[in-house]
Amino acid sequence: MIGVAYVMEQRRIALQERSSAQRALIAESAAVLAARGMVLDRMVAVARGIAVRPLVLGSIVALVLVVGPLRILGWAARATPFYGLTRRLATALRDRPR
């Protein structure tokens, strides 16, 4: 009888360890999905903001037609690092002690 109790205890410990590992994996996966969801949510908010302003939407369409989509993508690719740098700099300046 004691041998059965020992085996059951070992199985319980193994099950708890496996469950703990699965919970950690699920939490990690959920964090990645939440980050992707935040990016998607931000994109939808920007799209909605542009859609409610017909003048802005018309200006963007006219710009794409006049300049061309490839050139605009090139500009956006060159501007992306500066945007990230500007955001970090603004955050650092805003949070600095006075």
C-alpha cells in the first residue's frame, strides 16, 4: 500500500510540473498575441481616424497618385528609424527629473 501511495505522489508531482510548464508557455504565447493585437488595434484606430476626415483621405490619395506608391514606401522606409528615435527622445525628455 505504501508503494502505491509513493507512485501516486510521484505522478502528482510530475503532473504539477508539467502543468506549470504548460501555464508558462500559454502565458508567453498570450503575451505575444497581446502585443500583436495592440499593433493591429493601433492600425485600426489610425485608419478610422483618417476615414472620418475626408479631406485627409483625399489628400493621401492625391499624394499617392502624384508621387507614386513606390517612392512613398521608400520615404516611409527612410523615415521609420527617425520616428522611433524621435519617440524615444520625446519620452526621455518628458520623463527626465526637473
